[in-house]
Amino acid sequence: MSALRLRLKPARALAAILILPPLAIAADPGQGLSPLAAKQHCDECHALQETRIGPSFQAIALRYSIEGPAVEERLAGKIVYGGAGNWGNIPMVANERVSLEDARAIAHWILSLAPASGH
């Protein structure tokens, strides 16, 4: 690509870069996420199975699914308004760009990740 860059004017070099395929690492950063969680960039702090800045979605599901249906609304509130002290010293920042309706859908998806009970 460096030979290509040397021959092209800056505007054409940018156009050439934009048509190149993305790196494999960046191809699907939200792999395994619900489309809405990926759209809202939840994967910047959370991953499906491993801890990042915040706990994994599966850990959240496991912890909160035992609390019953009312927990979905509480998790939605944490998504929008943030929270602190539940998972250590790093607080969850508020996500005011996420509507309460979208937060409810994301919370519902997270809770769906909990293993089914043997009852």
C-alpha cells in the first residue's frame, strides 16, 4: 500500500484507504452481542464472557437473574443512569444517549444469557 500512497494525491489516498477491507480484528468487535448492545457500544466496557472495564454480560446475567422479573427495570436504570459499588471500585458511567426503552431491551438480552435453572 505504501507504493500506492506515494503515487496518489491526499484525497485519492484517503479514498483508496476507505475502500480497503477492514482488518480482521475490527471486523466484528461486537461478536456475540445483541445488535442493540453493539450499536450502543456496550462492548467498550463489557464482553460476553470475560471481564473488561466492567463485568462480563454472562456474569451480570448470572448475578441478577435470580432476582426475578423486576431486576430488568433496575438494570435498565443502571444502563442509562450509571451506578457504583456493585462490581468493585470502577463505577458504571451514565449512558444518557441510550433511551430507557433500548436499555430495557439490552437488560432483557443480558438476563437471557443466564443459564436455565434446573427446576
